[in-house]
Amino acid sequence: MTLSNCDEILELIPAFVLGALDADEAARVAAHITNCPRCRVEAESFRDVVGLLPYASGALNPPPRVKRQLFARIAAANDDAPAEITLSSRPTAALRFTRSGRWVMPAFAVMLALIIGLGTAVFEARGRADRLAAQLAFNQQALHSMELQIAEVRQTATAVEAQLLVSVRELDEARLQLAKSQQEIQELRTSERQDEQLVSFIAAPQTVSRSLGTTERAPNEASARMFMQPGHNRLVLMIYGLKSAEPGKMYRLWLAKGNQQIAIGVVTVGPDGVAEFVVDAPEPMDAYDQVMITLDEVDTTAQPSEEVIFEANL
Amino acid sequence: MLAADSSALDDEALITRVASRDSSALEQLYDRYARIVYATALRMLGNAELAEDIVQETFWRVWRRSASFAIGRGQVAGWIFGIAHNLCIDELRRQRSRPMIVQGEQEEQAMIDQPDAQSDVVSAAIERERRRIILQALAQIPPEQREVLELAYFRGLSQSEIAQRLNSPIGTVKTRTRLALQKMRDLLHNQKIGADDLHD
């Protein structure tokens, strides 16, 4: 053994005797110790110390059955382990040579020991098997319960997922409805502002109000009134009792300035015969000479028709 | 100091008789050391049923291998404890490589001395004295060395596993292991207590 090799082995011997070496390292140390007296002595000294460590655990009585099973096992085994040290001088032959020359066993004693030993071992093994079977059954039952719980949770999860989808759809619909309502509110507010502005315009002290004259083409109950302010472009017309224009025709508002006829817009009459028309003319109303409402063909825009419904000089 | 020279002779005489297939000799060894084996196995494995198996298997192997025990090359008790320790380590490593699904009863029993109705008063006193001496020696080695000793001997961890557990270099673990056992050996020697005096 080389000195360096011994030095290396000496370092490993404490862990070796503690059983803390990996298998290959332990085998290497064991092989070295076999052939190296110096390392073997070192190992034995440590082994004596390690052999004391179990006393640190104290002492506890194993159950009596352990001893019983051990000696039943010993009694049951036909022990043929070779003894390497000198046997005692006490005869150990368990066989008797019969007169007929055959070896026989003291059958009864051996059989009895065998039966007792095997019976005890079987009883103990059965008890352990029963305990394990009970534990297995318990575990299987617990596993089954867990599987049921998992299935239940999955079912609940599926239902929750479906409900979530419905809720998402409803939420989207609610959002759309909300957007629509907001738009309607905006339109109403705009209309309200317009109405407020209209009322303000009509009620203003500088506003001039005049009735428009009707022609024979106007229904008897039809009337129209206009509102305007000097120097202002805005013209408001309130028309009552006018029938809706027949298909292909429309009521159009015209302003006349000298020989020029300017189409201002289309007057839409509601089913109640009322029309509200607000327009900002290209110039202040003072610039115009005449206002009239005619019943025109839909596709004509250049000149007013001959069918004048309302008219007034400005 | 409890000198037990007669008991020391008894141990070697007993093992010789065990080798001659004298089961009564084995029974005496069993009565003398099974309690220590059981307590150690229970401490290492934490399972009473496994500890019982260790006890039975240990003394079965003592019965089977008694002839291989070299008289004069160590103590009988140390040899018996070594068999038990190796069996426990094998079981620990088997558990680590294949964790058990069905948990048996895990019992954490206090490591206390239990009086044995069958053992005599002298034997019980010897056990207590030995335990006191060993615990006293263990208390005098530095904590980091004692920890390594605990993990190696009672937890069955290899040095590489200890290094991983403690997040220490393996060289440090090797050094602490060696120093721990050297210290234990020196302490026992300085107290003029040899292994011969403690073992039977």
C-alpha cells in the first residue's frame, strides 16, 4: 500500500465505519483495509467508538413477539450454516442411526417445533396482512371519495363556466344598450337645446313675427307664421294644418331677392300637419324681398313651381 | 466505572456457543442487546414495525454469521450493532429511492430508558451508565461535528448527501466527520474509558 493511498483511505475511514460512504468508495476502503494493517487498526479503533453510538438512543423493549418469531424461525430452519470456529465438544448430532441403518430424525420433536414455529409465523403474518388489507381498503375508499369530489368540482366548474359565458353575453348586451341609451340621451339633449334656442329666439324682444298668406292651393285650415330678427340670418317658420306632400312632391321654402329665387330647404310636415322649420339664410333676412313655400316636384330644384302654398313680402 | 470483565468474557463465549448452534446463547445475547438495537432502529426509521423487523433480522444474522465473527478483532456488541445499523441504512436508502405510498404508523417514541422486566438490575444499570458516558462525550464535540455524526449514523446519509443537506462543501463534511470521531475517541480515551470497558 502506498503512503499516499493510505493517507487517502485514512481520510475516508471515519465515514466508512459510520456507513456514510457511497458504495464504490466503501468497497475501495474495505478492500484496502483487508490488506493494510495500519488502516485496519485505525478502522477498528473508530469502529469501537461507533459501536458505542447506539447507547445514545437509550433502550426500549421490543414486543415479546419479536423474540418469539426469531426463535421460532431458528427452530424451524434446518440450520446448516457452516461454523468456521471450533465447535464445542458437545455432540450436536441430531440424527440417530437406526438398527436398519437408516438415519431418522426425532420426528415428533422436530415436527412439533416446526408446527409451532410455522403456526406462529403464519399467525403473525396473517395479522400483518390483515392490517395491510385494512389500510389498503381505507386508502381505496379515500381515493374513491377524492375522485367523487374531483368529479363534483369539475361539474361545478363547468356550470360556473357556462354561467360566466351567459353573464359575459348579457354584459355585452347591456353595454350595447347603454351605448344606445347614451346616444338617445345625447340626441334628446341636442333637440332640447335646439328647442330652447328656438324658444329663446321666438321670445326675444327683437324678434319680428309675421303670418304668411295662404293661396287657394292651401288647405282651408292651413296657416304659417315666421319669426325673424333684423340683421339676423335666422328664419323660423311654424306651419299648421298642412297635409303631407303627396308622393313625388315636397314642400320647399324659397327666399326671393330681386329676380333671384333661392331654395332654402325642404319643409317636412308631420302627420299632425305641423311643420317646424328653422334655417339660417345665406344673408340677413333684411336682404330678401319675399318668402314663399311651394309644392314642387321632388327632382326639381332650379325654380319654384307654380303651386305656391304660402307667401309673404319681407 | 463499571468494569464488566466477566461480562466481556461472556459475550465472546456466548458468540462462540452461538456458532455451535446454541440458541440459548443467542437468547442471552438477545436479552442483553435487543433493547439497544430496537431503540436505535426506532430512532433511525421512526416506525415500530420496521424496527421490530430490524431486531429480528439482526439477531437472525447473528445466528447465521456467528462463525464469521473474529474474536479479538472488535467487540461482540459493536458487531451486533453494526449489523443492525447496516440493515437500517439499507432500509433508509430503500425508502428514499422508492417512497412508500401507504403510510404505516409513524411513531416518534421518546428515546428513554425502559426498564426491562426480564433483565436484571445490573444490566439495566450498565445500560444507563453507558448511555450517560456516550451522551457526555457527544455533548463535548462541537455542534457542527455532532450534526454531521447524527446525519451520518442516525439518518443514514452519505457524505455527499450530508454536504447537499447542509449546503457545505463535501471536503468540509469529510473533515468534520473525521474530527468528530477522533474527538469521541480521544474523549473516551482521556476518561480512561476504553471500548473494552464499555462493552461486555
